[in-house]
Amino acid sequence: MTEPAERDLADLDKKTQRRIKAVLDRLLTYPQAIDLKKLQGSPERWRVRVGDWRVILRIDREQGVLYVLRIRHRR
């Protein structure tokens, strides 16, 4: 998780933090069960919606690494 994403997560209430962490854990263990959408204009950026929040991700398929870039409100 990048530093901006860690700050975003720390600013949220505990319930929302747990929901986001649960979705990220599920994404790592069973990615087919998550509604992962590709962001337009960026070849490696994806988003996962968790309630009113969007988790912006970058997936490095060669190394098998998932980077959480930001966690932002959908407004």
C-alpha cells in the first residue's frame, strides 16, 4: 500500500477500514469474486468499489504484485 493510500485508510472510520481490508484480502485470495473495473486512460490502473469508496489499484502481473494507490470517496 502506498503512503497516500495508508493516509487515506487511516482517515476513515474503523468499520469502513475493515470493509476495505476485507475486500482487498478477498481480491488476493479469490479475485473472480470482486467487481474489479479497469480505469480508462491508464493501462495498469483498476478500481474496486467498496460502498461509497473507491480503491484505486495498480496490478503488476509480471511480478504478481497488487499496489493500492489511493482510497477516495465516490463523490
